[in-house]
Amino acid sequence: MAKKLVTLPKDFRTHGDAYSLTELQEIFQRRSLDARGGYSKQAALAYSTVDPEGVCWLLDQGADIEAESRFYASPLVTRAADGDAEVVRLLVERGADPIRAGSKHTPLIAAAANHRADVVELLLDAGATLTETDSLGWTALDLAAIRSEPAKVERGLPVVKLLTARGGILSDRAQPYLRNAMMALYRYEAAGNARIAMIDAMTELLELLDVEPPARPRMLADGEAISVTAAGWKKQFSELWGLLVPNVGPAASVQGEVIRIAGRIGHELLHNGGGNWDRDFAAMGTAFARYVRTGVPLSDEDLRIVDAALNEVSGGGISEESVDALTEQSVAWVLANPERTALGTPDYRR
């Protein structure tokens, strides 16, 4: 008998329409029931394109219900993260471990982190425990809460309510994440991008978890000149970022964009190692050099510093000294030009 293949077909559907039973039977004529595929090297049981009928057929033929991906996630973990309650229920009924003690991933944490309330309830009823942690020590409640940033808080709140009602307790180290989320929401609100339901949900979330909300950040009124209260360019940079830089996309003003470019370049080089450096980053550097020559420009000496720093980091070169120079000069230029100037459409996308 020919040895069966251990990989799924290259064109195996990972999303979209579910496979019919006939299609699955044809695929596995020449393949192991636990054949892996995709980037995560998952077994077919883990894919959303295998519906309950297909799951039952694979299990009836002897597929491994705990077959792990290359990242140690079982089919139950993956389907719990996807929110496929029907398949999760089926896998549990067929013997999948709802706890997976000692594993890097547990189904409950996967479901909670992705705000799958119905799956969370199902797993708790099946014996999953609130004390389970992931490889970083986070519990299901921790992850459900800290992933409830403004855009997701309305979906996250029901999961947090469920977990706390079942006795979950938020860890102390999760609280700063929630305060940061509230700070982000304050900025959404100031920009007119926060719906009332979003604000109500975040407020309720913090109250439910007994987290003291942060003080509202200082905001500039329309037409108000830029000023800072902090001393030292590093603290002033952080303050200006909060005042002028939006959560996503370019700033509304040239001043905000100068601060944003310095921060984006610094983050790319010092945190990502320059791995994402591309033409857009190069264009941002060119724009920075142009912006600080407008209005009240930097001094000739400071412009030489800017040009030397941009030359040093061109192509993604890592230089903490150059990043500091750009950051310090961004603050200097903004404070010398406190009347905000509309940015216009930049010629870069980052």
C-alpha cells in the first residue's frame, strides 16, 4: 500500500465555502487524516472550511482530535478562537480536552481573547477553569479585558461580564492596559470618532473591574496655540504626541506630522530593527526635512543635524543617536511654530 501524504493540498481552502463530504473523502484518499497545511501547519479539523459533518467524518475515520499546529494549538483551540460554537461543542462531546493543562494555548483563553462569548460560556460549562493561563501568564479575563480597546470594547464587555460573573479576577498587571485603552478613547472622543455606545461600554468595563480611570488628557481647543507643560524634550515629545498625533493616519497639522514622523521612524528602527523600511519611510524622512524648513525654520546648525540624522537612518539604518536627534529637533521646530498649519495630503502612506 502506498504511503499516504502528510500534507494537505496546496489549494486546500482555508476560508470560504465548506467542503462537502464527497470532497473531503476525495482529498483524504491519498492523505493522512492528520495531514497538515497552511502557514500554521494545521490539521483539517482546525479549518473553518470543515463543517460539523466533515468534523464527524474525520473523527469517525480516526483523525487525531488533539492534532496540534506548528504553534501548539489544537483544533479545539483554533475553532474556539474563530467562534465556531457548533464545532466547539461537537469537539468537546467527542472528547477534546477543554482545559489542556500545561499547554501554551487553552480553548477558553483563545475564545476569551477573541471575544467569543457563546464559546466562552460553552467551555466553562464543559469544565474549563478561570485560573488557566497562557504562556505569558495571562488569564482568560485578563486577555478579554486588555483586548477591549475602543474599537472592540462593545464586543468585549459581554465576555468580561460573563467571566467576572463566574468568579474571574483581573490581575493587577492588566490594569495599566485598561487605563491606556481609556486614554485612547478620550482621544477618539476629542476627535469626534467615539460613539456614545463605545464610551458607555468602556466606562462600564472599568467600573466592573474596579479600575480607576485615568485623568482626561489635556486637549487643544480649535485655534489654540501649541504649548507644553513638561520640561525636557523627551517629556515634551510625549506631551506633543498626545496633543497632536491621531491614533491612525497622518496628523491634521504639519506640527503634528513632524512629531508623528519622528516617532514612526524611531519606532521602526529601534523596535522593528528597520525590517519594514520602504519608500514610504524614505518619503517621510524627506517630508520631515522639508517641514522643518518652513515657518520659523530650524537654525542652520540644527538643519545640518537633521540632514545628518536622516542620512544615517536612510535605508533603515539603526542609530539611536540619530533617532534622538530627529525627536529633539521635531520638538524644537513645533515649539517655534505654535500656530498649527493644515497638513494637506502627504505623498506617503505610513
